[in-house]
Amino acid sequence: MLTLRSYRDYPLAFSGDRGREFLSPPEKAEFDGLSFGPGKSSWLLSRIATKELVQRYCDVKLNFVPDISDVVLTPDGPQQLAISIVGPQGDQIPALHARYATSDHYVVSCLRKAEAGEGFSVSLDRVEARYPFANKSAYTEAEWDQVRFAAPEEADRVLAGLGAVKDALHRASEPADALALGLLSLRGDCEVDSPTSTRSHAGCWYFDHHVMAIAFTWRQPHLGPMQGARVEEEPVLPEARHSEITL
């Protein structure tokens, strides 16, 4: 499950300053220990969005919805979370892992059932003015051609997309393999050239002034999905979700 959220999706937590109500006791202690500032708000946003995903998973797969404060998220590495549920229904939950990334007022979260041989990660980057001054040597010839042949207003988006996908692939592969992007798309699936020992998949989307990416790698004993099968749901981007006009 994949989701993109912003602060405006949780007005009770951020406008009403009641974010601690969404947290379990261990999370409250961690939250209270953080320094006040944007990082503390991003931390809270990542936890609430991931808990919402856990609730959706339980609703769709297990036919119950736990209280959001009963969902306990434990750090499991950089931008990685392990999930448990307090209460009698907690033993129904299979081993779940979440990955998240934050930028400005957005967070992207992905929740997957833990499976041996599967690695996954997400990334989220702001598009900055970099072309034509970016370091060309950091890209393959095919990747750089996608940048220089893009329309002038698209070059920086392509650079940001390449960076986001490579960052996600690097963290999903554990350890990183010699992966390259055969073709980048800012509207979904990307072509990934990977060694024969692994199967890889990546998706990238452009929205607002950001790009988000998700990446998967599979090794034995995981064979990966069938060719052409949908690996993960597509995110609902802000233009589609927030189309209302505010006066």
C-alpha cells in the first residue's frame, strides 16, 4: 500500500495541535524528546500517515480497524518502521514493514507484508534548479541524454526524478547493486537495468514542485511478481485529491 499525504490531510493533529492523541505511549515519549521545529512536525506527519495505512490494511485484509493509538511504530532503520498492534487483535497481524520519506509539508509512505528476499524503499525530493550545472559524470550516457533532450522546463524535473529513483533503489537493494535507469518516467513505471542476480522495479511521479519514487528489488527465495503484474498501487497526487478552490 502506498500513500501520499500532507499536513492539510490531518487538521485535527496540526491545526488543532492534538497530534499526541494519535501516538502510543512509546511514541509519545519519542515525540516529546524531539527538538521543536520542522523536523518534529515531519516526524509526526510520517507516523500519522503510516498509521493510517496500517488501519487501511487491517480493514481490507483482516476485517477490523484498530484504534490509531493502538498501532505502535518502532524505528527499524533510516526511514524504516516495524509495526505492531496493542490488544487482543494484534496477533492477527502478519509481520509488516513500512518505509517513508518526507519533504517540506509532504510525506510518502509504503506498507508491505514482510517477505524474504524483497527489499523496498521510497523517496521524496523537491525539484531544484540544477540543469545545466549538474555533475554529468554522476549519470550514465543514457540517463544524461534524457536530461539534455528534455524540454527546458522539464530538465530539472528529470534530474530530480533520476535522483529520487536512484536513492530509492540504493536503499531498497541492501547492499546497492549496479543498477541503472534505462528510461525514466515521471508518470509511473520506470525501466531499470539490473544484474541477473536481482529483479528490480521502480516508479516515479511528479507533482507540485516535488518528485516521489518507489523501488523494489527481489532476490532468492523471492522470485518477484509475474512479468507485467502490478507491483504497487499508484498514489493519489495532490492535484487530483485537492482540486477544490479556497477563497
